[in-house]
Amino acid sequence: MHNSRRRYAALRAAFSTGLLLCCLLLPAAGRAQSGGSPPLPMNDLKKALSLVRSEPQTGSWPRTIPYTFKVYDFKTDAFHQEAKAFTLAKQPVRIIPHAVGAAEILWAICPRERLTAFNEFSADPEFSFIADAVRQRGPIFKSKQTELVIGFQPDLVFTVFYSGAEFKEKLRQAKIPCFDLGYFGSIESIKEQTLLIGKIVGEEANAQALVNLIDAKIAALKSAIPGGNKPVRVLYYDQGGYIPGRSSNFNSICSIIGAVNVGAEQGIKSWSQIDNETLLKWNPDVIIVPRGSRLRELLMSSKVLSYAQAIQRGKVYEVPGVYLRVDSQFMLLSADLLAGVLYAQQP
């Protein structure tokens, strides 16, 4: 992976407290290696989340949109929020999302002819669920190619905190409207951002329809999970022994499917580093590690961890990258897959 991609992946990981989503390395048919099937059909779920249309919009312009800008301070492990307002003279028709999550939401709720260009990560299947479609549609730019973005003549660019101060300043100098999105770390924050994006681009009904669909699919997923089982205690173990806590989307996914995020259980707020002795003490039922990291091999061969139940039972599973990095409505895909994995593995 190139250095720029490593930096981008690290920033996205920090932004969503590790973005520590979870599912096994999956064949194309959507089954886990262990044979567990997701409760909801994966292809149907992805298709439903990819395109949502409601009644035509009837909003007026210009418009001023009040909103709460919410960010997570990883230094203090605390949220900060600020009341703001955003004014647009007319409905934006040339929109560029500078982040994958925003691109995936817009892909579902906005007429696609209004999406003018996409950054390279939205076209990368390691980062994006809509990569194939984005590559076919294009155009595609690299994240720091500000001049190219300006050359597309957008009337709105969606940015996030890791878009870079220089990138945003050049957009302002070019007098291109730029909206900086806030916290994406849980399914609730994703729904809030979806509704806000809908107001900004004038697709409120479609945004509400997507939120309604998310709620309906969560209810369907919960109802499809076998009842009466003891909640599975799941620990996500990332490079360097970093563990996500309660402010991660991993914690949100666990809540959706009735599992326990061990990091949150043990008081971690955002994410924290632990050693093998601590992992053994916490003794999770299942351990999730990133695919290609060799962490499964290292954990399974550790003498210290040989007494941990997940190690003894071989319940250490690898995670495909795109599911690790998701921060959009497609989080439901990861929840669905993890449910299939965990409940297929219960005694």
C-alpha cells in the first residue's frame, strides 16, 4: 500500500475510533469461512442501501440550514459540539464528496448525475462499497489534487476533518462552497449526517427514506437473530494491540446485534492499547483481527494467550478491509455479517 493510502487509512481509523467493524474473510456468495450465513441476504441488503428514492423534492432556495457540528477529541476522549449555520444561494448540482462515507450516502440519496467527481478512495474496493460503480462512472481525482477539484467547477464540496487544512483553504480561495462534516462513529451519527446531507443538497425526503430503511433493516436483523443466547463478548484487536471502546462504530454494531464490545465493557472510551496479559484477563469469547496483519498467527502462537478461551477454541477471525473502514449506511452489511459469524459459532 502506498504511503498516502496508509496515512488515509490511519486517519479514517482514528476518526471513527478505529472504524473497527467486523466480519470474516468472506467468499463472494456472502458466507463466512466457518459456514455461518448472515441473517439477512447480503446482496439484497447492499442493493437496498445503495439506492433510495422517495417523492420529488419541493424545497425552496436560497436556504440557511442550522445544524450542530459535532467532533470527537481523541486527546481528551470527549465530544465537542458547536451550533452552526450553512447558507446556499441555490441547490447544488455539481457535488464532490471528499470522503468515502459521504460519497456512499450521496450515492444512495442524490441523483447521480449531480455527483461530479470522486476521490481515489471512493474508487478503491479496499475502502469503498461503491468502488466498482465509481470507477465506471468517474471522474476520479487524488485526495490532494485541489487544482483538479477546482477545475471540475463544483458548486459544493463535502469535506471531513482529515481532508486537510490546505485543501479546504484553496477551495475557499476559489470561492467554492465547502461543507465540513462532523462525527461519523456510530449508526446514530450516520443517520444524523444523512439527514443533514439531505437538507444541504435538497434531497430531504430521500435522506429520510434512507434513515427509515436503516431502522427497518436493523429491526429485521434483530428479529432474525436467535433469542435466548448469552451475549457474545467480542474483542477487536488491531495492530499494536489497540482496542476500540464505546465511541467506535464497532461498539454500535455490537449493540445492533446484541453482542458485547469487550473494549467498551472494560471502560475504554475511544481506543486504547493493551498487552497480552490484559487480553488474557478480559478473556473474550471471540477475537477479531484485520486481514493481512498476521495478528491471528501471532495470537494463536502466544504462550501467554494459550489459556484464553478464544485461542483454545480457535475463535480468532480475520476481517476484510472494506468492512473495517465503513462509515456510512453500509455499516449494516458489517452488522449482518458479524451476526452470521457470531451466532453460527455459539455452542
